[in-house]
Amino acid sequence: MARIVLKDLVKEFGLFRAVKGINLDIQDGEFLIMVGPSGCGKTTTLNMISGLVPPTSGSITIGDKDVTFMEPGERGLGMMFQDLALFPHMTVFENVAFGLRVKDTPESEIKERVHKAADAMHITPLLSKRPGQCSGGEAQRVALARTLVTNPEVYLMDEPLSSLDAKLRIDMRTELKGLHKRLKGTFVYVTHDQAEAMTMADRIVVINGGRIEQLGEPLEIYRKPATRFVAGFFGMPTMNFLEGEVAAADGGPLFTNAAIRVPLDATTPASLAGRKVVLGVRSEHVETGTGTNSGEVRLIEPLGDASLVFFEFGDATRLVAKVDPDLEFKSNDKLTFEFDPGNCHLFDTESGVRLN
Amino acid sequence: MTDATLNGTGGPARQGPRMRLRAWLGQERVFRWIPFVLVEGVFLLVIIIPFLLTIYISFLRWRANRPFEQAYLSGFRNYEQVLTNEGFWLSLGRTFYFAGAAVTFELIVGFLLAMAVHRVVRGRRIYITLFLIPMMLVPVVAGYNFSMIYLDSGPLNQLLSPITTALGFDPRIRWLSDPTAAQLAIIFADIWQWTSLTFLIFLSGFSALPPQLINAARIMGANRRQIFFWVELPLLKPAIVIAIVIRSMEALKMFDPIVMLTFGGPGTSTQTIAHYLWEQVWMFNKFSFGAAASVLVLIMFSVLIFTGIWLLIRQSDQVENQQLNTGSDR
Amino acid sequence: MTDDIYKPSADAVAKRHKARFDKRVIVRHAFLIAWALVVMFPIYWMLQTSFKDSGEWVTWPPHWVPHEPTLKNYEQIFTFNVQQAGVARDATEQPFNIWGSLADSLIICTFSSLIALLLGTFLAYSISRFNVGGKRFRHSVLMIRMIPPIVIAIPVLMYFAVIIPFATESVFGTRISLFDTRIGVIMLYIAISLPFVIWMMLAFIDEVPYTVEHAARIMGASRMYTIRKIVLPLVASGMVVTFLFIFILNWAEFLLALTLTHPDVSTLPVLLNKFQSASEGRLYGPQAAIGTVITIPVVIMGILIQKHLVKGFSFGMMRR
């Protein structure tokens, strides 16, 4: 059983509170990704789970053991680092065997397990080489082999793919997901890349400023972001945001600001009337060619499967729309647009909390 | 880049996992403090305590030929004597003169050498190996070598003889018997040996110049001179500062060549402060005088030392900041 | 790339194929060759003097190559057989024992360098990983080295020769003096070598990324295990370089050895000096021989570590 429970975890570095009270229940066998901007506390949290950093207060439980102050080596973890941290002076074999040697495993067992892990990661031909002689991808897999050879219950990963080039990164993503399926361990993964989080996670926890902003499955986070921050963090291109207020009108609730009036969905709570809000709408929910609003195209980015149209309207407010690739817009074209009311998100202007 | 935050802060004693942690922490403390205590202990024992004792002695009136027990306190008398002693001030001034002259020359020549070696393609290895040798020579041996060369019937005079005889002088110049000539001889001995060091520092400075910046300047049309003065020289500033600080500090301690070549002579014309102090204690046995003089010299040099260290710290901070901006996250 | 002082600058290589007889290149080489001659000359002179017989020592014009090369000088210094007219009395009474000085120098330098290396490396590790001593400690240790040795020579002399005997006599009843002992010199050399050891080993240890130690720790290794199996192997070459560097420095150290030892212990530099002052007529031949003996080992060591000296003297200039 490798369920991880974090309770009221706080970490202070002198006067600076890096982690401000995190409560998290990580299920056995799930692939959980902690995502957030640099400096948000996600790595510190991971380090507390691993034992490299002791928490200022709070507790950490792995399985049924309270590991809060336990030695990292005793927690039964495997960890992957951003810079891989392979031992440059040892062969690949010795690198992978290290965790077993430390625990005085008999030599024959070491050989067997190292070879098994090497097979699983397809690095058997590299066993007698040094890390310096391996390519980026090969080194990654050596690091992985080293992590899994000790059969940990929990795998911690600290931005392991950040230093890879784009193509390798995507390949490794698939490989990691496959590994997770085969090994059935609990994966706790940290990244600042939202695309990585979306593609790999069973559940995502979004951390900002030392606190959890939202916890949920990827699609849920994408479709119903709990705060403005989460909404803006996920999705490429970033969600469009407009400031204004909600007004009650005959046809139903309305979002207005100086430049635009957007009819809102009927499910919008009536209590919002008169409130200052931020309206968020994703680029794929901005429909062009219909509606009463008009704007002028500034830039087009053809992606192949869609095109991004950057346009301006009103008093130089900029928006992005994701449109069919066959629609050929040019700079300075005029277009009409409207928002899909069912997919408009409303957030409180000050707190950023979701309102609808 | 430190591990400072990633170590146990300790918790209240408890069974099980926390006990193991304490065992680990016990080791951590070992690593943290024992080396520090040992090293500081060595410094304390061997350097600081003697020095404190010296301060005490500097307030005594004591000559070495009388046993220690007979010494008695005499206040600032020794300091007065030192401060009014002509020899003290003269040798101090001379020290700065020697150091100044030698270091200036070493900086310039070392810089030019490094620049030349950096730009040359063939024979770099040989040049570098050769140029570094003087620095590795035992200074005493170097001093001795020069004593042979400076002989009136030595090779230097022989080499200069075409010029000297043409000018009507006796080519057998007695370098070490004439005050000015002796001073020049000492300065040159220092230059010969320590230009290697400035050369080394500047060479590593030149090697660290990022080629991208220079290429960028070339593409923008800068000519050689402009690139040198506007791009390379500013980038070499750390090296220059380091060379000046390190070399100046060392030059002020000049001692070995003087003992081997001139022993302070003729007269006292080549006596540096180090030699002067040494003479007072070793030759004349004026212990408390020497003690007071040492204290004074240390105070004076401390100002220089602190300035030097401050400059070095500032330099490495600046370089660190520059590195941070060349973008790696965290 | 930044570490490689042997690689020529980009434009130098580019121009290589152009004018090989480019004026500038010739001037550069001329300058460099001139200085190379200046550098080599005293060394050559010493070498060739050591092979000269006494008749050739002071001739006018001086001989640039011994006309009658001889090994007599070496013979003399190695067999205490210095019989020359004009050698002062106490010189003959106390044979100029190069073997003794060699032993003294070797023992003193080896022990002090080794101990300083061990102590200093551990402290460097503490500073690098635990920030022991605070932010500025690594710079302030250098201060010890910047103090002019004369300033500590006098105090330490009095300390060793007078204070300590006085103290031990009052406490233990026996006068123990550290003056003229190898141990005394060793202790002092340790103290002045430590700053350099700390400084250089810090640079080497900093290069070992701490994530590597974390990885080991996660896998259950204790701190000692990690140091033994991971950190030390990675800084081993650095340790060798540092050892050689301070060995060279201690070998050459003169002033402190001079003040603190007479007559039992004398390191090689002190011996050379004794030779100089004791003899009325200068014994150039044997002196040159001694000089050569002193010099050759450290020059060889120096050549071995020259590339690493670059790193040590860069004081953070190098961009990683």
C-alpha cells in the first residue's frame, strides 16, 4: 500500500513561508502531478515527501507509516532528479546497482536485478559505459533504471524531463506513462509545464504561492478551473480574460464592460448581479463569423490543425480565437465574433475564485 | 549551491524513526563542526595565540639575552621607539617602492605575454610551460641564481659590455655594491620570478573570454582596437583586479631575494620591512622592539589585506550575478 | 572551453591560414621568444655552473658552457666533502649535510601538506555543503595567508622558543621547546597551507552537484558512504593537484624555516643560505648543485599541475 497523506504541511525558511499548509491525499498507484510556476513550493513539497527537507510542521504518511522525520533512505522511495544525478565516475551498471549495494544485497542478486532493470529500460548494451558516454535519452533511461531497480512503492520525480529537447520529451512522456502502468507504483511528479501535466496525470494538483489552488482530474481542471490562476495556467494559448461586471437584463444575465456585452448562460447565479468579475473564455470558444461584436485581425498563427487569430476590438482589447484552418484571415481583416455562453468562466476580480 | 537547508534540524527525542534520525544528525553535526573546530583550533594555537602573546611582549622591555622572567612591563615605550626609528620608516617606504615598481612591471609584461600567447597558434604549450617555470622555482634558489648573474664578472655584465665599453665605462659593473643598482637588481629579480603569476592569471582571463561576444562585435563591424578596448578589456577586469590584489600582497613581503643577494645592503639601501624586522630580532635580539614593530606592521597591512579581500569578494559576487542572468531556472 | 588555456583564440585560428608571415605574428613570436630567453637564462646558468670546477666559477669573461665539465660539485655535496679554501670554521665542523636537509625538507613538506590536505578538504566539504562559517568564510580564510610571514615569524619564534618552554616548565616541570624541531615547523606549515587547501578544494567540491549526493541519500546511503564512494573519487584529482601545489609552496618556504630552526633542523632553502653566508669565498659550484637539486623536483611537479593552476587562480572568473 503506497497511499501518501500530507497533513497541514508547512515549510518555513527563516522568515519565508515556502509551503503554507498543504493537505493532500494521494491514492495508491495513481500518477499525481504537482504543477505550478517557479517558486510556488512544489519542489519543496516533493523534497519533504522524500525526506531531504524536514517540514516545519505537519505530517507525512506513506502507507501506514508516519515518515515525517524518517530518513530518506528508509522511506522506500525512488527519486528522479532534473539533472539526473548519475554518478559520473561509475559505470552504468554500478550506477544502477548503487541502491542495492548500499543495502548489502548479495552479488548474484544484484547482477540479476540490474540486468532485469536494464532490459526493462533497454539499456543493456550500455552497462559497461560511463554516463558521460551516453546520449541524453540513454542517460534518462539509466536514471530510470536506477530508480526502479530497488522496487520502491513510491516514485518521486522532480522535473525529470525539463532538460530534454522537445521531441525526446514527448517520447519520454509516453515511456513514463507506460512505466507507470507496468509498475503500478504511486508516482508523484513535479513540473512547471502544464502540457506535461495534462497529458500524463491521473490527477493534477495546482500549487501557487505555497498553497493548493485546485486538485482534480486533468479535464476537470481544464473545463472548470477553480481560480483565475488555474484558468490562465492551463491551455495553449492562454485563456482570454476581460474585466467588467455582471448585470441583470431582460434576456438573462449579462457581462458588460465598456467595450462589449456578453450574454451569459442561464445557470449563472443571480446573486452575481452588480458584481465586479473577470470573464474568461478559451480561444476555442470564441466563434468568428457570427455575433454582433466586431474586431480587426492583427496576427494569424497557422498551427495546421487549427489557426490562431489574434485580433483587437473596442479600445485595443486583444483576444485570441482558435478557428478552422481553412478560414483564411489576413492582417487588418475585419471579423465578427461572439463567445459561447456555456463556456464562459466568471472569476471574482479580487480573489480570483470561480463564481459560476 | 549549498546543502544548508537540506539537513535535519532535529526533533524531540522519540522512539523509532526519530531515533534513527538523531543518529544521522549526530553524524551531520560531526561533519558540520569538527572540521571547523579543528581548523580554527590550528589557527588559534599556531597563529593567534602567539600573536596575542606578541602584543603582550610588545609592552615589555626585554632583550633575548636575558631570560624571560626578568622582563617587565613598560607601556608604550617600545612603540615609541619603533615609530621614531628612522630605519623602520625608511624600510617601510622602500618596501612600497619595490613592490610598486615590481608589480607595475609584472602586470604590464604579464598582460602583454598573456595576450600574445593567447593569440599565437603554434607553440602555445611550450611557451606556457616555459613561462610558468620561474614561479615554481624556490625563491631562494632564484635569489642565488641572480647573485651569480649580478657578479661583476658575471654574464649580465658580459652581455652589457658592448654598450658599457662603448660608453666608456668599465663593463664590470658592481651591481650589488651600488645602492641604486642594487635596488634595481632586487626589483628585477622579483619581476623575473613573479611575472609568471600575472601571466597565469591573465591567461586564464583571456581564455575565459566568451567567443560569442567577440564574434557579435566583429559582425557589428568593430575593428581590432575597438574590440579590444570596448569588449575584451572590460571582460578582463576581474583578472586585472585579482592580479593586482594577489601580487601586491605578495610583493610587500619581499624577503628571500634580499637575503640571498644583498642582505639589505649596500648599507640599508635594499632593506625591506620584512628584512628590517628580521634583522632586529634575529641579529640584534631586540625582542620587544621587534614585537612592537610586528604589531604595527600588521595593523598597517591589515588595512591593505581587508581592502584586498573586499575587492576579491566584490569581484566574485559580480561574476556570480552575471552568471545568474545567463538564464538557468531556479 | 573556458578551462582550456591551450586552445588558441578563435580569430587566431581563422587567421592561421592567411599570412603566415604576417608582421603581427612575427612580432608576437619575437616578443615571446625574447621573454622565454630571459626566463630560461638564470636557470640555464645555474645548471651549467653546477658542472663547473672551481677554477671556472668566476672568470672574465664568464664561461657560458663549462670548459671542463665535472661532477665534482655533486659529489661534494652528497658526500659532505666540501673541502675548499676559505670555508669558514663552523662550516667544516658541521658538514653541510644535504642528506639531512633533504630529509628535513621531505618530512616537513610531506607531513604538513598531507595533514593540511586532509583537514582542509573536510572543512571545504563542510563549507560547500553546510555553509559552515557563514557567507564570507571562504574568502576570509585567505586572510591568514595574506599576513606577511615576518609578522608571524617573530611571534611564533618567541612562542616556540620561550613561551612554550616557560609554560610547560611551570605546568609539567620540563622545558619543552618547539624551536628547532620538525614538529614545530610542521605545525606552522599546516596553518599557513590550510587557507590554500580550503580555497582550492572548495572549487573542486563545488563542482560535484549536490543532487548526486541526494540521489545517494535517497537510495539509503549514509553521509560517510556517500563521501567515500561518490564525492572523494570525484575530487581525487583535485586533491592531488592541491597537494602538489602546497607541497611546492612549503618546499620553497624560507623565512619561517630560517627563523625557527638552527642548527638541527634545516630545510633545503635554509641550507642554501647557510652555504652562502658561511663561506668567505663563495662556493658557487656546490651551491649551484644544491640549487639544482632543490629545484628539479618542484619544477617537474609544477609542470604536471600547470593546467590546474589555471583553475585555482581564477577566483570565480571562470564561467561554468
